[in-house]
Amino acid sequence: MPVQTALESELAGLMVDTLNLETTAEAIDPSAALFQEGLGLDSIDLLELSVVISKRYGFPIKSDDPDITRMFSSLAALAEAVAARRTT
């Protein structure tokens, strides 16, 4: 399994805690899909994660963001988006 970067690890921990996932942050493969066949997250999970990430990193995530599908496609993509957009 690929090694997580520091931000990927932080986000994975946030996902596990926020969504009460039955896995560990370390077990989340950064390149695996977050939805459907990957972690199996759904739209409610996306909404919860968006709120927590927005508060933690200081930038809004809106449902009509043209980049939202790519942003939440994997842990690696999410970390890349947070790194580019974060204000805190």
C-alpha cells in the first residue's frame, strides 16, 4: 500500500473520526476511490466531510464547484485540493 503524505494522513484521520468509519486512517489507500467501490462513501458523507474540511482549512466547498468530483475522487486528490486552497 502506498505511504500517505502528512496531509493525506491528517485528512484520513479526519474522515475516520467524522464519518465513524470502521477502518483506520492508515488503512486508507491514497489512490483508492472514496465513493462506491473504494471506501463506499455516499453523498451524505460528502456533505459532512465538506463542512468539516471547510471549517478546518478555511475555504468553502460548494456543491456546484466544478472541481468537486475530482476533489473527492481519492484521498490523494482531496489532499492536493486542500493544499492548493487552504487558508489555515
